[in-house]
Amino acid sequence: MSVLTEYPRPQLVRDSYLNLNGTWEHAFTDAGDWSHPEVWDGPILVPFSPEAPLSGVGRTLQPDEALWYRRTVVLPDGFVRDRVLLHFGAVDQDCEVWVDGAPVGGHRGGYLPFALDVTDALTGPGFELVVRVRDVTDTSFRSRGKQKLDPGGIWYSAQSGIWQTVWLESVPRQWVEQLVLTPHLDAGEVEVTVVPAADAPAVARVTIGVVSEEVPVGVPTRVWLGAEVRTWSPEDPFLYDVSVTLGEDEVTSYVGMRSFGIGPDRHGHVRLLLNGEPYLHAGLLDQGYWPDGLYTAPTDEALVHDIRTAKELGFTMLRKHIKVEPLRWYHHCDRLGMLVWQDMVNGGRSYRHAVVTAPVLAPVKLADHRHALFGRQDDDGRAEFVDELEATVHLLRSVPSIAVWVPFNEGWGQFDAAEAAAWLKELDPTRLVDHASGWHDQGAGDMVSRHVYFRRYRLSRGDAADPRAAVLSEYGGYSHRVPGHTWSDAEFGYRKYADRAAFQAAFLRLQELQIGPAVRDGLAAFVYTQLADVEEETNGLMTYDRRELKVDPDAVRASNERLRQRFAGGAVSEREITEAVSLTLPDGRLNPAAVGWTRTPVISTDGIGRGRLGRGRNKRWEYWAVTTPTHVVALVVSDIDYAAVHGIWLLDRATGEAIAHDAIGVLGRSATLPGTLGAGPARSRTKAVRIDIEEVAGGTRLRAQGERVRIDVVAHRPEGHECLGVVVPWTDRLFQYTVKDVARPATGSVWVDGVESVVPEGKSWATLDHGRGRWPYDIRWNWGAGSGRVDGRVIGIQVGGQWTDGTGSVENSLLVDGRLSKISEELVWTYDRDDWLAPWTVTGDRVDLTFTPFHLKESVTDVKVFASKTHQCFGHWSGRVRDDDGKWVRVADVVGWAEDVHNRW
């Protein structure tokens, strides 16, 4: 049976490869019995541990047992060159190996690859391969990760035996055993060390990209790539191809040009640096466990899926937690663009609750030279950990994506962490070190690293002032069980949420209200717990089987984008424009002087559609909505270049009946729209819809006629009334000017089937959405507005999102008795796309609003080139908003709407 057949070592590829994964035989015996089994227990699918369902065995290897493997191997014709190497990706925990009954070596430790030269044991093209494994799991000081023979909570099922690919390769007499590639970005150079396995020629031919040089073997040698070097980053994970020729041996690899460091940003906050610039490490804890394979992913595509999912959610880093992955996982992080924080695998005797658990509730810092206190009383155990730390660095030192080494976590087997940090820096000065993640900080490394679960997180003054970078290396851990996708009936998490919407809302609130302010004030990195559920832990953003994503990817990605903006400079920095200015330059491009916001409509949009670069993708519209105690009315006149779209929509609030009159005109001929707001009337002329919008003394008159509905309403403009205007710049050719004019008092009449309903003064409100611009083809947006009286004052709410994310502009404001307070921050929208009538929330530093819908207006249009999906809910806004004076303004039962729209237009 073929399984995990992909080449297992992408960092050093040779064209000789024979995969030995598949069906082997296995047997369990007493640990004291060293004689090869005469009777075998049955088949086992390698490389899945016997405890993993995919192995087909379903039995746990006990500390007093040995696990044996056997299979026959037939070498293909022409496979053997001079030497044959037998590779094991990892065997948990100790093993011995025989070829045709002859011992060929073994390995100690369950997380690192090893290779055995089996050439001298081969007697022909076919042979018998036998492996014997012992695993004492958590009954000793040995490195074990999060495995326990009695699992539960944050400790997982023990697993043992072969859990990574087994493979053969044949090499010439002189071959490349290791290739070390260290980028030196400032100099534009790669330091190359070609490590031979035996006596070899004095030089090797190394090609990096288009540069080719001969370098001395075994000596670190710098190769200059030229004046223009393309850097590696999560946004642009560019990799240079590398090839090496040593005598008859040829291997290929790759290198990413990047640098890591720490340093101050322009505000003086200590930040993590990528390629010399401050870069936010937005991370997820990644345990690397699978329900069917335990330590072993069922497929290579499954590894890719996890990384891609994290990227799609807007994360830039994965903290690989207490595990060393197969080399293919790191390769996928390299090529897809995902930073990695690499934990070392913990060991030690049993851990004391007061040392490893109590600090989550009360700050405790213990000196870690007290070895017995941390379960590190064994000299052999400490020595073995140091050896494995060094071997892990040697294994992964050429992986471009690894940014941080993490030797200890939460005191699990911690000892002499300051010395470990110093040793890591000596082994690898190019990366950063988080020497004690969580607690028991010894003042070393590059980071002051906190775990916060049961309390509100705030960046402390001490952490902000520390010369090291402040990082929140674990937090959150919120639980949501998804029925049908759980490991057991148990549920472990640090806060529990029964439904998906509540879980997502809590996650987004945590990011916006706790992580956001901390990032602004100096938090350099964060690691949410966690990517996927693991056994009893149901606190992942994905279920354990990876079949269900518990959050909306667009909402989480937008949240992470807002955090990056805060990292870059805090709240959105917007410029108020007070004098008349044209939206466009003469050639049709965006006028940079128009980018900002206004209190009155001073932006001229007469240039839309004109100029050499001004044609195509232009959108013009006037949308008015009127809310009364009995009705909601909406009118739209629009020209989207290739068509004119008009509509009259009316909702009877008492009965819930909605009436819609819609019309589409060809090439906009049915629409009359002024070039600039207020410069003339707006009209639609079709058989189904007739609309007239014109300025009159003291306001705007809105008239409309459809088959069943007639409207005649005046939206009054009180003296000194302000409205929000915003220019949103995507590019110099794609941009939008919007005016959102809320809380306009309305009077007049509405007729339905000839029956008049008065629009009562003091209880009815009109809102304008005026738009002029050139849009991207595919866009999503949120818009919310509301108007009403609260505590004797006229309140107007205007909020938006998605379409403005990352542009530096936002369309958020509060209107109180006609005075505008501009809210220059990206807000968090939380709502349930499976239940649109559930409450929505819109939150931020200055906004805490809940919207409770009473009616859903849903429309879907798909005519291929043009498509629109709109969910607009009408309801009541409540909560509070802070005005420009810093005072919170109460909002209660303000009628309005909130919408989610996805357009291809």
C-alpha cells in the first residue's frame, strides 16, 4: 500500500530514492526479550504508530514492552551505486535495526531523523529489514512532548514506533551529507557549507539562482548574489534554487534571503524585525496532532491544508508546539510563506502543579537552577536535552521560515534557561530566542514571553519597558465543540461557547479589545491557542478532523489586518479636508489631495469618467432610506457604466410585507445623476420605476412612483447639520468618494395601493448614501446606519467595514444634534451568516454597539459578469459610542440597518 510517498527531505534532494512506507509486519514482546519474534501479530501500516487508527493496530506500546517491525525489501535494478543509506524520519523512542539478521545500528530519541549505512550488510538485491523499538513515554526523564500514558486535557495520547517516512537512497563513494545555507541579507550573500560524508574533492560547484561558484568543502564560504536581492517574507516567499555538485554527487536545495532581529519602531516600541523592518508575528499554536495519525499527518496535502488555512485567516506565524515535524512541513512553510517558532521537545520527571500550572493564575517566577523542582534532577536527562537541542538546530538551521527557537515552555522540564539561550545564540546567531515561554522568566533571550488565559490581557508597564520584545506567546484557548467532529465527550478549553456565532464573537472581541490595544502599545507578537482541536481540547479554530472551520475566514482575516494596521501606527490616520478639491486629476486618476474626510460635501466629482485613464469601472449612485414608525422606504438611482440600476423598496413594519419595484436600464441612459452632489437633480425614467431627487429650500425632496407605491418625502437639513464624506483609495485608478448623511428629519407621505400613510415629524428620519468612484471588480462591504432620539438628543450612527480595510480610510462617525464626531479606527463586525436575524455587534476602542434585526432583506443576482449578494437587516441599534470630547454617548433603540454585501460588478 502506497502512503506518504513524497520525497521526505526537500532541503537536500538527490535523485536516488526508494520509499519503504507501506505494510510491514509487527509484534509486541516483553522488553527483556531480544530474540527476533518467531510469530508476528499481523500487519501494520508504516509510518503510522501502532496507537494511531491508520496503522491498523490500535494498541499502545507500554514501557515494559518492545515493538518489532519486519519487512522484505527488493532493490530496483541499477539502484545501488557505491553506498546504500537507510533513512528513518523519526522513531519514538529508541530503536535497533537489523538487515538480514546483521545489526546495522540504531538511534536514541523519538523526534529526529537518522540514517544508517547498510551497504556492508547487503548480500543481494533483496533483504529482510527488522526494527526493534522501546518507548518509556512519561515514565522517565526522556523527551516526550505532550504524550502521556494517561492522557487528558492538554496532555495527549502516547504514541510510539516509526512515525515518519522510512526510505533508502544510494550515493556515490563521496557524497554531500549536509548542506548548510545561511543568508546574510545586508551583504546580499549566502554562507554555504558543503559537509561531505567521507573524503571528498577539495571543492564543490555551488549554484544559487544564476550565480555559480566553486567553494571549498567543509568551510563556510560566502557567495554574493548580486546588487539586487529578492527577499523572503510571508507576503512574498521567494526561494532561490540551489544546486551542488561534489564529484559524482549532485543535490539540489533552496534558500530564502531574510533576516531576523529586534529593534525599536518609530514610536520606540521594541519590535521583532523581518528583513530589518518591524513585523508583526500574528501566530497560532500548532500541536501537529491528527485524529487518525496522531503525530503523523494522513497525507502531505493535510500538512499543506493547515498552513494554507492559517494564511487564509490572516496569520503570519505558526508556533510548532513541543514537536519536531517532518522536513516536508517546514518546506511547505518556506514555499507558502509562514513564519515558524520552533519549540524544543520537553522531558524531565513528573511535573509539580505549583511549578507548571499554578502560574497561570498567580504570577510565580522560580529560579530554574533548582533542577529537582522542575523535574530535572537527572544529569543524563539534562545532557540528553542539550544534545537534542543542538541536533534540532543542526537539522533545521537552513530552513528559511524558522524565526525563533523556544527551548522551554511553562516550566516543563526547564533548567538553566539562560545558559540554553546563550548556547542557542552561539549555535545560531541569525535567529531569535524565546528562552522561557509562559513563566519562570530568567531574564535571558530576546523576548519577555507571557501566557494569559483566565484574566484580561493588558501589556504591563514592565513588559513594555523591557529591553527585550514583549510577546504574548499563548492566550485565548476558547472552546467550541462541533458535534460529529470531536474526539470524545470531554471538552477542554479556557472558556466554553455553545454555538459558533458566540465563539466567533468572543474571539473577535478578544482580538480587538485586548490584543489590539496591546499591539498598538508595544506587543510585538501573539500566539492564539490554537489552530485545531486536539483530542479533549476543543479550543481550535478548526475541528480535530479539519473538516469544520469554526470561524468566518473573512472576519478573522479582516481582524488580523486591523491588528497589523495598529502595529504599523495605531488607529487609522485620516486627514480632514475643509476646502473644495477635485476627486480626480485631469487624466482621471485619483487626486492625492482629495484623500481624507469631510464634514460638508466639498469634494467635486465632476471628473469621474473623464480623462485618459478615467474610463471603465465607474459607479455613480444616490441611495436614500427613510424610516418611519410604520414603514421603511429605500430609493436608489444608479449608473454603473454598463447599466443603470433603479429601485423602490418599501417595508410595512406592522405586517412584515415588503414591496419591491426594480428596473435595469441599458448603458445608464435611464439615469440622470449630477456630476457632484447637489449640482442638480437625480432621476430615473423607466416603465417600472420613476424617481426624482432634487434639492429644495431647507432640504431634499424625494419623490418616487411604482406600480403599487408612491413616495413624496422631504429630508430636512437643519441649520449646522454635518455629514460624513470619505475618500477611499485602493489605488490611483480605483477609488471611491462616499457621503453618508444620517439623521435627517423627514416629513411627507407614503402611499401603498392608494392608501396614504403620513411620515410623522419628529419620529421619521432620512439617510443618504451618495457614491462616486471607480471600483475593483470583486468587493465586499459592511454598512450600518441608524437615526433616532435618545435622552432628548438626535443621534445618528454611521459605521462600515471590509471595503475600506487596509486603505487608511474608514467611514465611521457619530452624529449628535447635527455635530459630527469622526471615528478613525477599523471596527470589528461580528454576525452569523447562518442566522442573519441574530444580533450583530460592531466594536472598537470608541464603539460598542449591538444591532438587533427585525427584518431581513435578501437579494441575489448572478448574470455571470455581474453578480450581487446582499443581506440587509433592518432593526435597532443599542450600546454606546465615544464622541470627539471623549464622552460616551448612549445609543438605545435607534432604528436603522446593517448589511453584508458581496458584489462582482
